[in-house]
Amino acid sequence: MEGDMEEGRIVLHTDADFVGLRAAGRLAAQTLDMIAPHVVPGVTTEHLNTLIHDFMLAHDATPATLNYRGYPKSSCISINHVVCHGIPGERVLLDGDILNIDVTVILDGWFGDSSRMYAAGTPPRRAVKLIDVTYDSLMRGIAAVRPGATLGDVGHAIQQFVEAQRMSVVRDFCGHGIGRTFHAAPNVLHYGKPGQGLKLREGMVFTIEPMVNLGRPDVKVLDDGWTAVTRDRSLSAQFEHMIGVTADGCEIFTLSEAGLARPTAPDERA
């Protein structure tokens, strides 16, 4: 979810800050773990949102998206050709739908932000391929994070991999700094050139959240002011992790403790 950046000032977090960030990130990941078995054909996105909302409150956290700049729900649920910021409602999931669920918690003043792809029923193979490429692009971007590297290195790692698969990286949305504020500097683009852009330093905390389309990268925002869709109606996927730059690399705060990083392919289902 996009928002105002914090006046360009980049916060370098301490080890003590990482404790709070780690806890918030863990709860965001646990929320996404919790919702996984509920993503089935026949369920409404409103029902999924209610489960997410109640889970956060039960764990002494606040849903950061609820009423953020007027956004009306506690999660974003983006189905098929919806790129991001899909608003939960009466839409019923159909067999083969793919969807991104994006959650952000506020726990003890720290924000934890993550999103994953899910599949209702058995998705088409092209959708499975899209999901896999998107996840792998995220992890390649994360692998490029270390002190002295640049955001251009991160964006290039993502873009190069995605485009080699004949898919496209969305340009209209980006990752962002995060900590005690939802959206802060820096902007984290998912495309770029090696060696260009901000040089990374220990203590920086931000999200990497590539959105990848099967078709062209162009998107448009619907009349609700939030829902972004692919202009060519092609499928879109996204994964998001929140990370902190460490002395020798980075720490991912939003890993799935249940091993549910991405949905299984149809031939991997029990």
C-alpha cells in the first residue's frame, strides 16, 4: 500500500529496534499463515478480511490499513488481474483464482508488512508459473541486499530475472521504508541498473514487494481510488517481505514459520 514518504529521511535502526521489528514481522507472517487454509472456492474476500482483522486484535495488534488514508478494510486482497490494493467484499473465490493477500500489523508501535500469493482450488499452470517467477524474483532481490550494495542492484536482480521469463515488472508501485511509520524513505523500485541508486547501510529497514504481470506492465486504478488492475487484463502476482540490512547481509522479518511461503503447484497437492 502506497502512502506519503517520511520527508526523505532514512532511519537507521538499532539492535533494540530490530527486536520490535522482528516481533511485528513475525505476527504479519503468522497472520498470512493463519489465513492459508481458509482460501478455498466459495469463500468471500470479506470473510477472509474478517478472519484477518480478528486475528490481529486477538494478538494485541492493530490492522494498519484500516482507515489508512480512507482505506476501508484490514487487508488488501487482489484477485487474478488485480495488481494490488484490492478491497475485500462480496466477491466469492472461484476454483482456479489466484490472489495476493497483503497485511500490515502495528504491534507495540512497530509496523510489520508482508504479502503472499494464494490459490483457490487448482490454478492454471500459467498462473503457477507466474507465482513461482514472482516469488523467485523477490528472493533474488533480497539476496542482493547488503551494506554497500545499491537499490539499483536490488531492482536489477528482480527485473533481469522476470524479463528473462518473458514477464513484466510493474513500475507504478514500489517497496518502502518502514519501522515506527507505515511508509517512509526510501522508495524501493523493482527495476534498475547495477550500482545506481541509494547505497544500503546497516540498520535500514524496508519492504521489497515486486508485482509481476504475465502481460504488459501497464496498470490503471479503478474508480474506487484503490484497486489497481492490469490494463491488458493479464494475470498479476506479488510477494512482499520486510527486511533489515545487517552487517553482512539482511534479515527477513516476515518469513513463514509454517513453511507456507507460496502455494503448492497442482501436482504437489496431496
